[in-house]
Amino acid sequence: MCGGSSSSYASTSTSDENCEDVHVKEKLSSPQPRGMTEVEEGDILAIDLVEGSVKAVTEGGLTVGSITGPETANLKDCLRSGHEYEAEVVSKEGGSCEVVVTYDR
């Protein structure tokens, strides 16, 4: 597992307003080597709910890593409610990738 430290603002309610206000900065957990080779700083990744886990995914469908911080439950609820998110890669160093997750307007 990589990183795991995170800072975020995420409310526990899944109202539209709270889902739209989600902002998470986190190092991805369980980085996937194949996905990691496809991303660079500044890239935008999709945030998807895959088999119950929140994943950062490339445009080509490769999983880069997982969001596992304390905001994950709220993100799952919002994703299940039809809200969409994206993650900008803000740093990539070795096997570590940090992203900022925001509402996909």
C-alpha cells in the first residue's frame, strides 16, 4: 500500500450540495504499475466505483490506484447517487501518486 495520508473536506450527507462540495487531496493506495506508467502530473483521471472500491482510472480504463481515506464512504454514497468526480494528478514520484478529487461539473 502506498501513502495513505490524506487531507479532505467531505460531508457525511449525500445531498446534492454536499456531493458537489467534495474536495479530497490524497496519495493513491494500492498503485497499479500498468496504470501508473500511463499518468503524468496534470493528467485528469475518472473516479469510479469498482466492486465496492473507489478507484482512479485513466481515460483508457486502466486503474491507477484507490481512494481509501476517511472521505471514501461519502464518495461511495455520492457515486451511487449518480454524481461524477475527476482526479487531477498533482504529483507522481516513483510508485507514489497524489491526486486532488473534485466534483466533475
